[in-house]
Amino acid sequence: MSIYTISDLHLSFLDNKPMSIFGEKWINHAEKIKENWISKVKDEDTVIIPGDFSWAMNLIDTKPDFEYLNNLPGKKILLKGNHDYWWSTLLKMNNFIQENKYKNIFFLYNNSYLIEEKIIVGTRGWNISNIDYNEKMVKRENLRLELSIQDGLNKYGKNREIISFMHYPPITKNIINKYEFINTLKKYNIKKCYYGHLHGNSHKEAIEGKKCDIEFYLISSDYLNFDLVKI
């Protein structure tokens, strides 16, 4: 069994919002993702999607997007992104999944999962740029990250590797003096962090590789050429 990840699917089958306005690279991006997904992922594998899964505004409007996901192989774990306005309470989302008989779709929201002896944790995070920095929101998201980590430690013990997923980057090349999320990762000796959110020209802001003794990976779908990366 394997673990894969890809962020920012930006699906919009109901409203047909074309992502091609952000560049030719995005033309037919859902088909590209599907083709790459099917070529790699088996039913026993897990795919983690850290945010911006659907453009839908309401949960009921996500149906075509979840049907797309439901028809792909593997277990799927979704994390909230800044454009996931449909995101609701965990109870409502789980009821929605059950009512529509979607299979192997789960949510990472103040909780954790044990996959291949690795503890999977995460939170949306927040924009840490000087323009959009919001201390209250950063503190709230950092608390959610810690709740997810503590949930994993309480359920699965302290002797397993913890891997963190976030939607917003916890650090960028332009913002290197805000360490709230980094300090939490280091507090729990987390050595790997996967994140999305950055697209197009903003890819150049991404930090990849080791920083602050943590390995960082940008996994936005356009950065990965709409292919999944194996963890």
C-alpha cells in the first residue's frame, strides 16, 4: 500500500468554472489528474488532498465533484483550503458522504489518521504574508494543527513518524520571520510538511527541501503538472 498526495484540484463540474483563465496549463486539468491518478493509485492506496478541492459554494453543490473523486481508486483524505467555501462541520460532511454512498472519502479536521504506520495530521493554515497576516486566524489555525497532532499522539502513540499537511505554506522565501506553524512542527519533531496554495508565478516563492530542520514539499496540482507525488 502507498500514500500519494496532490493539492488544489479546483474542480467545478457543476458551475464549469474554467481554470484555463489562469493559463493554458490548466486546460482539461481534471482529465489530466484523472489519467495520472488511475495510472498510479490502487484501491488499497491512500491519496491526501490538502485543500481547494472544489469551487462549490455549498456542500450540496459539490456532488459532481465528489462523484468524480468517488470514481477514482484509493482512499481519499481531504483537508480544507481557502476556496473550499462548501466546507462545513465534520458531522455534516460525513453525513453527506454517507447519504450519497461515496466510498473511502474522509476529512482531516482537528483529527488524524494512521496510514502505513505514519500519523497523518494537518490544518488549513493561513496566509502569512505581511499584507494578509491576521494574528487571530494564525493562532486559531495553529491551535487546530496542534489539536490534530495531539489527536494522533493520543490515538496512535509517540513512536511513529508524523507527517503534516497544510493548505497554505507555513513559510515562504518572502516570509521567513513568522514561525508560528514552524515552531509547532518542531515542538513535535515533525520532519516533513506538504503544502499547496501557490500557483503560477507564486511557485517561485515556495520553499522546498530542508528549512528549520523540516523537509518542505509544494504539491499544488499545477506545480506537479497535475500528477500525484508518492510520499
